[in-house]
Amino acid sequence: MTEAYRNVIVLIEKEDIASHDCIACKACERVCPSFCIELEGERPGGLKRTRVTEFTVDFALCSECGLCLDVCPTDTLGYSRTYDEAGYKRSDFLYDLLDDWRDGEQDTVERLRKLEAEKAEEKKRATEAKKAAAAKKAAEAKTQPDASSGEIEDD
């Protein structure tokens, strides 16, 4: 398939969390000119950001314009590479994008908690290093003779 091929949208796996990264911001839902996207989300305990809990798309209405892909802040939406899909009734085109992800959601939340904790610890270490560097610089400044004291030596 060429990169220009467009089919139904899917949630793309992010390598660092081994799952999608939809944060339920609803930007795709708001920008959709066909009004075919509906999603809901909630913040799991211990996480700083929300996770999508429901993501349905009615591809009978979708014009495959790509606006939802363009506005996604986490770049978790993409086009499917499957082709030749057929259906016999309208409900055949009502997709739940989370079907492939529901079983591993608890593991993903645990990975995200761990990543957030690691980032917080790294930020804490960086802050402490900055404070130590500033304290060292201040101590060095105190030990240096003050050149701006205004005293002029006569030869």
C-alpha cells in the first residue's frame, strides 16, 4: 500500500508503552466534519492524564478527510492498511477502536504509572543538581575577592 492510501482510522501502538496513547482530549471529535467520532475517557488512579475508555467511529459517515489525524496531540491515530472491507448493513461500519486494546489496558496503566514515577524522580534529581550547582557557585562567589569594592590601589 502506498502512504497515500486511506482507510478506516485506527489507534497506533506507541513503543514506549506498548499501547495506544489516546488521552481522550476529544480534539478529533470536535474537528470531525462528519460528526462520526464519539469518545469518552477517565483518569485512572495514580496517573496524571486521562485514558480513553470508549472510542467509536461510524465509518458509514466518515469521509476519510484526515482532520482527526492532524489534530491528535499524541499522534496515536493513523489509517489502517487493510483493504477490501465489505459490509451488508450500516452497523457493520460502526467500529470500536479500543477492541484490540481492552485486554491489556491494566498492564498499560501500570507501565504509565511506572514511566511517570521515573520521570518525576528524574526531574527531582535534576532540580537537586541545579540547587547544588547554585549553592556551589554562591560559595565560590563568597570566597572570591570583591573587585567592585571601590578601593583603588596607588602605586
